Amino acid sequence: MLPGDFVRTTFYLYAISKPRKWIRTATSGFYRMDHIYDVIYEASKKYRGNFSILEFGTNEGYSFTKILYATKYAKMADRITVHAFDSFEGMPAAVERSDTNIITNSVEWIEGQFHGNYEELAEYCGKKYRNYEIHKGFFEDTITEKFLGRMTESPPILIWIDCDYYSSAKTVLERLIPHIPSGCVIYFDEYEWNYGSRFTGEARLVHEVNMGLFERNIELVLDTKLSWDSKRVYRFMRFEGGPYYEIAAPAIPDPSLHRTNDSPLP
Ligand SMILES: C[S@@+](CC[C@H](N)C(=O)[O-])C[C@H]1O[C@@H](n2cnc3c(N)ncnc32)[C@H](O)[C@@H]1O
């Protein structure tokens, strides 16, 4: 009924298309702070002992301090230590083709981009929190055997990978994998880079793990509840062999579903 294609198109774009997209994002769009709370509450209910949360790529600490606050809010600060790993020198140089934007055929991040300020972050955290450690340096130097040995006492419940490059994230996984318990959540902040192509970035790592290129009996399973409409949140699964979380109270499942009525309602 509207006059002319221009008015019809404008009506469609602003009265139909945009609201449809907005509603979709508002109701089912991924927001990267949600799963922090889900994971912490899950650990507090299901498992015994102490835990760690590891962030690789911290920059100014935007997500790091939000994670720290979540441990405090959930009253888990005495059981969870949050570890930040970053050189604070910004992005290193791209190492290989898998670190490049394959749409524009160019380098996405320039060397030194996301330069952080270690002293400022340390001072800020020191005033507000106690359950954290900041590991300054390149991952190859800071993810040491000594540090990894500590994962036995406080296994990771959330590994937050936000170092953008395939090469950086690969160093992280290569060292961590033997110490990750089955069921641990791994979050890839930049999974959708290059539209999630299996040739580049963090998506390449997910592909390689699931092809068995790291270890034969491990996989990364997309957690669809935690990921919402993204492909960013995975469960690390190991077919056999530890480490394992210590279950808080053994669940005694009632296998039978008791009959109620014959309608689709419960
Ligand atoms: C996108 S920023 C992190 C953003 C941060 N998580 C936030 O929420 O604001 C990426 C960071 O990864 C760090 N990084 C990348 N590769 C690294 C490596 N091999 N070793 C140490 N730090 C690295 C960079 O210094 C940079 O601060």
C-alpha cells in the first residue's frame, strides 16, 4: 500500500528488519560476561576444593577485573584464584598465515597494539582483591612447569583465551592440555574472526583439537547453553584419564520418570 520502492524499502529496513535484529540480539545474543557467573556457580554447587580461572590476554584488565568481581559476588573468592597472563607489551608480530585476515589478505593486529599497563592494573587489583596473580611476560616464558604443577591443587574451571592470534593461543593449549580436567570450560573470545574459518585463529585450534592433532582422546564440545548464538564456549572433554574434579556430593539419580498425566504438560 506504500507509494514507491524507496518508501517501501525504508519502511522495511527500519520498521521490520532492524527491530527483528534487535529483538533477536536482545533475547538470544551472546554476552561474554554471562558464562563467568554460570561457571562459578556450577563449580560452587558441584565440586569440592579450590579452583583457578586463567585468562590469556589481559590488556588493561577489562575482563580480568570483571572475573575477579564475579568470584567475590558469588562468595567464591576464598576458593578461586584468578590468573592473568599477558606480556603487557601488546600484540606480538604475526607468526604465520593462520594469524592473518584471509579476507583482506592482511595483518589484523599491528605489533604493540593493546599495550597494557601492568603497574596500573596491579595497583587497582591490590586495592580491591586478594585472590589473583598477574603473570607478566610472553606465554612461552610464564606458563612454566612450576605454575602448571599448581593446577593439581586448584584445577581450572574456566580458561579464557583472548590473545587473538592462532600462534599465541596454540602455545597456551599445548602447555595446558595435560592439566585440564574433563568438563572444564574454555572460552575463545575471537572465535568468529574470519567467520570462524578452520584455517585461522582460535577456530583453527578448536578444529585441530577435534581432529586429534594435540592428543587422540580429547575434544572440545560446543556448550550450546553457554554459547547462546555464538560458537565461543566449549567443554574440554577427555575420554579417559585425569585430572578430574572432585564431586561435592555423589548424585543418586532416580532413574524412573513417574507417570503424571497423558497430556504434553509435565
Ligand atoms: C585483545 S587483548 C586482551 C583484551 C582483554 N582480555 C580485555 O578484555 O580487554 C589481547 C592481549 O593478548 C596479549 N598477547 C597476545 N599474544 C601474547 C603472547 N604470546 N604472550 C603474552 N601476551 C600476549 C597482548 O599483549 C594483548 O594485551
